[in-house]
Amino acid sequence: MENILSLKNIKKSYGEIAALKGISLDIERGSFLGILGPNGAGKTTLMNIIIGLIAPDEGEILLENSPVIHRSNDVIQKFGYVPQEIALYEELSAIKNLEIFGGLYGLRGKALQSRISEVLEMVGLYERKKDAVKTFSGGMKRRFNIACSILHSPEIILCDEPTVGIDPQSRNAIFDMLQQMHKEEGKTIIYTTHYMEEAERLCDKLEIIDNGKIIAEGTLTELINLLDKKQSIKILKESRAISVKKELSSLGILNELEFHFELIPGTEYSKLHQLFPKLESLGISEDNIEISRATLEDVFLNLTGRRLRD
């Protein structure tokens, strides 16, 4: 598959603080790319450079193999940007907001009104089209923020932490909307987040960024395969498990948490059919055992020595 966007050795500093330390990415047409990292990792700086809000100190951005000229009409039409901060005219109605944004992209007349109806239906706000945006809930504003960003049918949609501070229902609505645009319309989506669950659910390729550098990339499966241990066993910390704690420690690495033990099996017990009879012999009931597969959180912890949200 061809690359629609490429970043070559992007660097950006603010005084003595290096926000980006040489980021290079190839983004395939029609892909859903997740950029996963903690707050302050450089995600928003990278997005602002891609869309031309700020200039890099070094590096180059290529759109369809040609250098990006950010103020050109062609580039403006290609990109849709959903910023982390709500960017709406709150005193105006939903329709008035969309008419303003549509005008910026050259949409006029019946074509604009038709597209306004489409995006309002898509984000579930058609019935609120005449209401002032200030009357919307936080989740509704987040969804409407997306509507304004995709009004001109951009080919590349950049979402900078678009679900921060909203309720689960609105979050799921945004997920469904983005997946629809990706799978049914073939949109290329670049999505930044510090929520590993979002990255795991949405993205077909992931870039893990920390301290201004990409420290790992690949599909979810490829990243999980970076780990020596791809699963752990949770054992409820009840009286029997506590009494055989020493024996459990002999089965691998045993971590004691508030309500359970976490066992990472050693080589001898790496297969479940080897481990479970041993646990049964120690009197550990199957009802008190839970198998947990490795997550992106485990990958990040393995790469950096700390958790994603520390």
C-alpha cells in the first residue's frame, strides 16, 4: 500500500526543551495510525507540525511524495484536524458554526447545506442543529468538534486526544464514527491518545512515543511480541493462596497486589496445561484464577520502566 504522508526526521525545540527529537513516520493511505504516549511526550507538537500550525526546526513532511506547502488550497482540503481543545463558536447555533467552517473550505449553497445535514446526522446532533453550542454537553461538543473538522470531506483526519473528559457513551459514539469513516469511506486517520484501551480498540498500526522519540512501532500483535512474557495469571488473594505464597513464588515471578497475586510463569510452567495441575495441587480453585494477556501498558512499562500514566 502506498504512503499518503511521510515525516522525515522532524525536530522541534522550545528553548532548551526538545519536544521532538527526530521523528520519522510513513503513514499508509487508508490506515488508522495510533500515536500512543504519556502527556508531554510530544504528540500535540507533532500534530501541529503536520497540519502547519507550527514549523519544525528540522525535517520534512511529504504528502503523496511531494513536500507539503501548508497554506496551499490542495493541502487545506486534504486535512481535517480535531484539536484537543474545543474550537467552536459557543454563542452560535450548530448550523451557524458549520456554515462558517464550510465557508473557510469553499463550500457554498446547496452543497454546503447538504453536507451540514450529513455530518449532523453522523454525529447524532441533527435534532439540535438550531441550538446554541453553549447548551451542548461536553460529549456533544466533542462530537460536534469532529463534525466541523470533517465537513469538507478531508482525506486525512487528525484527532488529537478527542475523547478527553467525556462520558463513556459519547466516547463510544466517537469510536463508532471514526471506525465508520475508516472502514466504509477509506479515510486515513491519525489518532493521538494516552489511553491504551483506545489504541488497542481503534488502530491497525501503533507508534509509541516518549520524551520526543518513537520508541516502538508496529501492530498490536507485533508490539506484544516484544515482551518475553505475553500473559500473566491473577490469583485471588484468599486464605489458601496466602498460605501457599512460598510455593507460588517457585512457579515464576510473583507480585503481590492489594487484592490478588500476579504470577508470570517461569519457563517450566509457560504452558497452561503445565501450570494448572500445579495450581490445583496447591489447592487453588479455578474460580480464583484469571488469565490476563499482555497489554500496551505492559509494552510501555517494559520499554520505559514506568507506566503510561505515571
